[in-house]
Amino acid sequence: MTTKELAWRIRYHSIEMTHRSGLSHIGSCLSIADILAVLYNDIMTIYPSDPRNEQRDRFILSKGHAGTAVYAALAEKGFFPKDELLTQCTNGSILSGHVSHLHVPGVEFSTGSLGMGLSVGAGMAVAAKRKNALHHIYVVLGDGECGEGSVWEAAMFAGQNHLSNLTAIVDNNNLQANDYCDNVLSWKNIAEMWSSFGWFVLEVDGHNLDELRKALSQREDNRPLCVIAHTIKGKGISFMENQKIWHHLSPQGDDYLNAIKELEEKRI
């Protein structure tokens, strides 16, 4: 499967899953679909048939409310049957709304409370360094999430400890929950902030697969990597793109039908 096809399938599954379950956060799922596709298809070392293999790279979705997209990526890569996706949030399902590691192969850490993921990722990176392990740790954060103080504590720690086996990807879609990030808490230049804490920083179009692939392949000997991925919330469904309301809504009725139609047309 090509990376472009995987990104399409993540978007398709995300629409179907949020429609059936009535879950929100479809805008965030669509925002990170390309990032996940590149990570799971081109960058990370994964073992779908042996998900706890010690040689595996570790992935943490710090913005856990977009967990639907991660489940879709995992199912498409063979970690569990794709039919399981349609059970999300039903009684007895292993798939919760926010991403959870409980009984879900391929999920390293349960998230939902924002600001936790990078701290855990930094801890994993330290542990790997001490064991001389070669695996890499990847953490996807939201730009709104970067208003959490715990993010910057972890960023300072990782920079000072030269955690070159740690990569943070910021889903920089300029929206958080009910408003634009600049209206809630603006950092002016997010790339400069990460750089000031000792990170190697690259900025890319978060929907350009080649740019993502090139950036996420970069390594420095003594600095962690931060990729600022400039994205569009709701990317791929025109009436959802850059619209605040799709943080909370699930696609129902004509919205669902039009979203599926648009995706099908774009696949051809």
C-alpha cells in the first residue's frame, strides 16, 4: 500500500468511525492523517504480528482525542482486524474514544489529558539511551496542547539531556477546541521556542508526504528533533477545513454522505 493510499484510508475510516459512534474530534483526525501515514508506512520500525518486540520504535499520540486516526492506521498496518474499527465506543470494544493502550496492540500509552505525551516520550528516550537500545521514540502533539507547561518542562529536559532518539511532531493547525490558537494563547513563533530549548527544528507542510518523509528521516547526534507540521484542521473534507465546529461535531446526515462522497471522488 502506498503512503498516499494509507492516508486516504485513515481519513475514510475516521469519517466512518466518528459517524457510527457519534464521537467528535474528526477535524483533528483529518489533520494528522498524513503525518500518521508517513510514520507508519515510511519511517517507523514496527512489528504488527509482534507488537511488543523490543526492537520496535515507540509512538505516542499526545493529543489523545485524535485516537480514532491512530486506530485506523494500526488496523490498516495489520495490528488488529479492520472490522474492529466499527466497534469503537460500543459495549465490550477495546477501542475507546481517546487512544488507550489497554488491550489495543500497537498503542504504547493511553492519552487524553493534554501535555502528558512528551514527558512520557522523554522518559522512554532516556531509558533507551541507558540500555544502548537503537529504537526511536515519536510523539505527536497539538499546537494548542503546547500551551501546557508540562510540554515545555519535557522539552527543556530532552534538550538538556541530548535525547537524539526522540522526535516531536507538532500538528500546527492553528486551532484548539473552540477558537484559533492565537486568540487563546499565542507563542508568536513556535519554532523559535523549541529551538531555544536545544532542539533541532524543521518546518514542513504537514500534508506534503515528501516533505514529511524527508524531515522525519533527519537525525542529529546530540539534539532531539522537532518537526513543526503546518496542517489544516479537517484536511480532506472541504466543508470541514479550518472550521472550529468540527472539533466537537461528528459527521451525520448529509454531512456524512457529502464527506464520504468527497473522499471517494478524491481517491479516483
